[in-house]
Amino acid sequence: MTKTRTRTTRLWAAGVALTTAMALSPIATPASADTGPGDGPRDRAAMKYAEKTVKKMSIEEKVGQLFILFAYGQTADSNDAKNTALYGVPNASQIIEQFKPGGFILFSARDNITNPTQVAQLSNGLQHAALDTGAGIPLLVSTDQEHGIVTRIGPPATQFPGNMALGAGRSAADARTAAAISGRELAAMGIHQNNAPDVDVNINPDNPVIGVRSFSSEPELVSAMGAATIRGYQDDARVIATAKHFPGHGDTATDSHTGLPVITHTLQEWETIDKPPFEAAIAAGVDSIMTAHIVVPSLDDSGDPATLSKKIVTGQLRENMGFDGVIVTDGLEMAGVREKYGDGEVAVRALEAGVDQLLLPADPRKAYEAIDEALDSGRLTERRIDESVKRVLAMKHAQGVIARPTVQVSRIGTWVGTGRNLRTAEQISDRTTTLLRNEDASLPVSVQGKRVLVTGWGDSTTVTLAAELTKRGATVTTVATGAAPSATQRAAVVAQAQAHDVTVLLTNNVAAGSAQQQFADALYGSGAHVVTAAVRNPYDIAKLPDAPNMLASYSYSPVAIGSLARVITGEVAPTGKLPVDVLASDDPEQILYPFGFGLTW
């Protein structure tokens, strides 16, 4: 099983794997030549609309089109003191009236989302406010429905297990189908732009911010799956896809939400690893690309994050790679982009770099004021603003936002979370679970009439799995221990395991020497029949050498946990293949389980 290869060899392998990835995952082509950016009738009509509309707009309205804002609250008229503190007005309708933004983004964590019907009502309310304001241009309503660990809208909307799980399934057709289903449901809720897919190549097992959000550690598999996902969203569902995070966030140990990562790839490494998925996204007709708040010295040695780098945004993405769609920043409230400059200056520098949409400025009033001052001083020109506004307006028109800004709330049940969609999601998820180890042939296991203990990480995840096993005739006890169980808790659960027929241990990001690792080792040494499943990163197996068996679900989404239960009990044979290399924890040059590995029975 164990083998070694140098970093140079890994990069070479990444650069020549395209034939294999494409053979595993053939990509369907779009239904017609005019479904994506280009020179088809839809695109010409969109550009004509943009050219005509921008001439009628005031400079204030133009600047507003560059911003994507948010508001706390479940309706457009929900008053919240946090809105007043940030914007000076209490609700979304007044924010739209005052700031005239081109887009609005929805978050579950900011009290925007409870269920699909409410989301549709909120979206309609936001659109009515926009249509009654200024130039009366509809908003781009967006969200981050990546699925897996980044899921903004939960059930009854259809859930999928996320990118790395799809990478394990190796089916571009499944990736496209998942995006088409998700995109149609988002469109039914009034959401026009999804900040997905993540096309970062996750070659760093310690990456704290990407990980399973990536399809794979192999650029060609990421490229194939990303392109299929984009076609599912845009061609099949008419929802704007956003490939992220350019120029590539896959090799960092720093989270750009809290710090400023530095990517040390050489130019050749960047061209081999990080660039190909974005080239594939552009070839697939992606409407939008999101920048990363990362420093890449080989592309720009100024120390500025890519979001603020003209060499990267304009030089690489626009000029060298030929992308003429909309470039959107990652959230400007994130620490990674705010370390060097003030919140107003960041907005100006992003526009100077070449971006079109300014997402979530930390201080919207300062950002608007800074752009106004830059225009007054001549640092920014109205012509430069017009370039971005035209792109944004053309994208809105091409994706039908101008023609159909609101949705029929009464039809939500017809489109969202249908039985057909849910069954398809289960079938796709069933093809992703990966069996990494089964040394004692203890899998699969019948749980009918057995006493089963479900323990380990995740309050809701352990409960979800327990419910699935209960359906299959088990008598289940659930003890969630989290990521850091105390010594007392570990001892108590080990004693319980010895009194059960089967113990299922769920792990999440096991670290060497951690309480989670000690808990697992104690269970393995107890003589209990233990089944182990990593419900996030597959790298956990490197920290658990004594585990007699190991499954990887890549996700703790309920749909993935349902598939996990079916594999554990033998209803479904595991067919997933590792989409990453699993390296030894004490030797990053030693591969314990290579890309493509996966057992079955």
C-alpha cells in the first residue's frame, strides 16, 4: 500500500493525468452553441441591453451596480439593529433604496434563510425594492450553495454531499446532474447566482478552509468535474455559476477568513496545478470567477492579495487567459484582504485590479465614499466603472434576471425537494462512499436485532446515522463526544462499546495526539467491534493506523450519512475512489493511500 514519490513527481503526475480523468468522467457538451458566453443571439441581445442601459444611468447608480450587499432579516422589511449599525438604515428595502446595489447575497447564519418558501418571498421582496429604486434594475440574488460543508439552504431543498464526494464518485455526469437539480431549485427560490463550484486543487491535507470543498488533489479531475458542474448550473438550470477562488486556494495552511495566506508555488507549479481548472471553467463558459485573498509571489511580488492585484486579475485572468466575464471578489469583510489597507481603499484597489463585483464590503459606507473620492480625483474613471457595469448588466440579461426578476412562491413545492430530486441525490451519493480499509473483513455488518452504539463527532450527525440504523432493525444508543472528548468521557464510552454488538465511530479532522485520536485508539484496544467512518476529510485514516476498517463519506450532510448507513449494512457496495493522495502524517513524501484507491466487496 505505502509508496513514496517526491513533490516534483506529484506535480508531474498531476500534469499528465488528464486522459485518465476524462476516461473516468466523460463530459456532456452543452445543448446548443448559444447557451454560454460568446457571440450567440442571447449574448448579443445581452450586450445591446447593457450598452443601452448604462447610458441612462447616473454615476451613483453605476457604482451601486458593482456592490453585492446583505442584510440581516427574513424579509425585505425586517428591521435589525445590526443593519442600522452597518448601513445606517434598519432593513434590506431601505439599504437597497439608499445604496442601489447590483446584488444581494443570502446567508443562513445572518437570519436570511429558514425554508425555500421564505427564501422565495425574501427574494421577491428584495426585487420589488430594487425595481422601485433608481434605474429600476433587478438584483442578482446570490448565495453559497456549494453543498457538503458549505450549504446555506438545508432541507427540504435537495442536498448533495459536496465536491470531494463527487470527485470520489468520478462521474462528471453526476456532477452535472447535481448542479442542474440544485440550480433549478435555487432558481425557483429566486436565486440567480451561485458562488460555486470551488475549483481549487486541494494538495495540502492541512488546508483549513478548502479541504473537501475541492473535488480533488489532481488538477484534471478538478477540471473535468468543475466544467460539468458549471454546465449543470448554467446550461441546464440557467443559474450563474462562479468558479472560485482564483488564482487557486488549494495549497495553504492559513484560512483567508482570519489571515492572509501565502502560496509559494512557482510559476510552473501554478500553471500545472492551479491554473487548469480555471481554464476548463472558462472553456465551459463560466459567467463569473471569484478572486482569492491570497498572496502568490510568483504571480505578483508586491505582497498584495490576488483580489487587489492588477497583475493577477487583469494580467493573468483577463489578458493571458482571455476571461471576459464577471470577476467578483471573495468577501471583502474577510481578514485576508483587510490586512494592508483600509476598508474604503480595498474597494478602490479591487476595481483598479480589474474586478467587477465587490462582495460584502466590511464598511459599505466607507467603500462607497472611497470610490466617489477616487472618481472625483481621477484615480478611477467613469469609463472604468462602465466596463464593469456593462459586464454585470449583460450577465443579468443573459441569464434571464432582467426578464424574470421575481418567482412564483406558490410553485416552490413543484420544484424544490421533490421525490425525484431526493432519490437522484441518494443515488449519486451512494456512488461516492469509499472503503479505505477492511483488514478484519468486518464490513459489511448486519445490524438487524443488534445493539449498536453510534459515537464520535457531531451531535446531529450521530443522531442522523442512528436513525438510519434504527430503520434497519438495530437498537441504537447515541453518544456524541465531539472532537475533544475528556478522559472521563472516553472511558465511559469505551465501557459502553464493550456492552454493544457494534460500535460506529465517526471522526472529523483527527489530529495526531488529539483527544479524538486517543478516543479512537482506546476503542480499538477494547475488543469491541468498531466500524470507523471519516465524515469530512479522508486524511483521518493516516492518524488512525490501528483502525481495523475505515470508510470515507467526505461529508456529514444527511444524504451522505444515509449512504454511509447503506454501505455499512451492505445494502450498497462501496464504489468511491480516493480523489486525493493520503500522505503519512510523519512523512509528507510517503503516500499511504494513493489517488484512485478504493476497496469494495
